[in-house]
Amino acid sequence: MQYAILFYETDKEFATRDHDAEGAAYWGAWRSYVDEITASGVVRGGAGLLGPETATTIRLADGRKHVQDGPFAAAKEQLAGFFLIEVPDIDAALAWAAKAPCAPIGVEVRPTLSGM
């Protein structure tokens, strides 16, 4: 089955990415996780995302486009990246999600429609 693992981070974690001292530990933890999950052969795709301030939201209302810069939802955590993985079951997907450096903040696991 295919699952999406969605990684969430706080504004502090997004800001840490750009700091030399704090960023080294941040990126080291992520490099280790990415290397391990990639080497396992379960990854089918994925990417880290730029900060929520780079987002653009589009909504259609009355046949007109309404475009808004920045994150649309006010939230404590924002989507930071994702992996699409193929594993035998939800338990295997959850095991990979639990290893993510952002697991204390939040990781969402969802089966994909194509994986059903």
C-alpha cells in the first residue's frame, strides 16, 4: 500500500533551517532520516517544502479566482514536507513516521487512493 507521510513544523523549526549553529543539528537529523528511509527502498517520492510565507492559495468563488499570498490557515504548525512511501501496512508506515525528526511536533500518515 502507498502512504503519504506529511511532516509538520512550527515557525521556530522553519526559522532554524537558516541558522548556522542550530541549522547544523536540524539538517543533520533530517539527513540521517532521509538517508535511512531512502536506503530502505520504500520511498516513491517526496520533497521538503519552503516556509509557509511562500505559499499561494487559490479559491474559486462565483467563477472568479481569488488568490492569496502566504498561508491561508492560521496554525501553530505548517506542512514542511512529505514522502510518498510503499509499505505492506499502516504499522510499517507509522514506524517510518515515528522516526522523523519532527515526530514530537506532528507527522500525519494517510493512505493514498492509488494505494487502496
